[in-house]
Amino acid sequence: MDESPVTEERGFKLIKAYISKMPSLSTTLSKVLEVCNAPDASPNDLNRVISLDPVLTGSVLRLINSAYYSLPCKVTSSTRAIILLGLNTVKNLALSTSVLESLGSRKVFKVLSMDDFWAHSICVAVTAKSLAAIKDVPRTQREEYFVCGLLHDLGKIPLNNYLSDGYLRALESCRSEQGPPLNEAENAVFGFDHCLVGKMITEKWGLGQTIIDSLAYHHNPDDANEESSEFVTIVSLANTFANSLAIGSAGDHVPEDSLITYLLDKAGVSQSSLTDLRENVLDDIEKAKVFLQFGKRG
């Protein structure tokens, strides 16, 4: 817990110092991102990179052979796995694994429940990907929605770890009757919120504007720039829907119906389509938990 009262200025300095000391993402991930961002990249190009990292190679094979994909025959070749998964899925698997290795251990969860936090995150990830399918987003791009949903609340982890006394106050405030949303409670206590912290982390890691904007604006999609507005709105709707299902928790309210209605309209998704997602989301959450096994530590 915090050893002395934390002013807004001191709190921000503590978080800023923490982020500046965070290690860069792995060399393997940097090479994976470089290969996958090349317009003429092939599965063989990516395989040459991941084959140098036995852990990542094992993760790719475990993923392709997991219940998440339910293939009829076991895949033993990493190149074949990359072909079946697609470059974007392997990129996001590598990214998720690297981030979870950096921020996924139980010891950093001093106020929030780690298990509830990641259950909520998986629910948002699965819902965001399902909403992308409803919007006819190309299949190769849907995993980007999944990874943004999985990582959207990363900024809460340093806050509940390094400013835990204040974070407990914020959580208690938003749990009270007529209490504010958690990001507003964070602003009231610290003068900044988890959205800004998430933005700072993803900027340090150079994760690309779509992920940065998803973490920065998922509570305020109207503030996102035009290029990422639709993407951020889908993540915001997925987050709101996940909170309404109360699967896990990252400390947020069960949303008001008016918020869901507004986000549905902004995203161009019908209420019936969202309702129809419920059973599929519940099934897919169990399958998608395989992503947490690759990087989250106890």
C-alpha cells in the first residue's frame, strides 16, 4: 500500500517513472511486428522469426491445436500453423504473450482481483471480435479487435499496484449508490485515469495507433480520431456489454441502458444482434482462455 499521502503530481510522477522503467517488449516481438507489417510478408518469413523462439513456437502450436479453433487433425508444423492462423493472429498472439509476461503476474494485483480482471478482459476480447464479424470486418482483421479487447484495461494494473490506497478509494467511490464510473472516480482521486496510463504504456511499446487509441478512448469513443473512431467504438461497446453480463470485473459499473443504446447506434449494431451474441460469447470465453495461458503468471 502507499506509504505516504499521494498528491496528484506525485502520483503521476510515480506512474510515469514506473512506465519509463518498464522493459521494452522482446526482440522476437519486434521482429514479428516488423515482418507482419511488411506488405509482402509470407508465412515462411514469419516462421523464420518465431522458429528462433521455442516458447513462441510452442504457443503458436498450442493455439492452433486448442479448442479455440477445434481443428479435426493435430498440426505439428509451425509453418502450417501460421498458414492456418494467419499472420495477424500470430502477431497478436505474440503481442498478447509479451504484454501478459510484463503485466500479468498475480503480485501486481493488490486491489483488483487478477482472476476477475482477466475474465472481464477475455469477455471484452471475444465480444469485440464477434461485433467485428457482425460489421463484416475482414476475417484477417478481426483478431486485432480481440487483442485490443484483451488489453483495453492495462492502465488499471499500475494504478492498483503502485497507488493501491488511492485506487481502493476510487473503487469504493464508484461502488457506492449513485457513484461515478470508475474512470471518473480515478480522475477524482488521482487527476488522471487508467485510459491515460494505458495510452502511455502502449506508446512506450510502440504498439500502433489502433491499440493506443483503444486503450486511450474506450470510455470516450467520441474523442478518438476519425481513422480509429469505428474501431474504438466497437471496443467500447464490447466493454459495456461485458460489464452488463458481469463476467469477471475490472471494477466498473453495470452500465445504464442509455449508454448501451448510444454505443449501439454509434457502432451501427442492432440490439437484437447484440442479444444474439450472448450464447456465442459465453461459449467462446472458455475457449479463448487459452490466450491467458501463454503469458499470465500466477
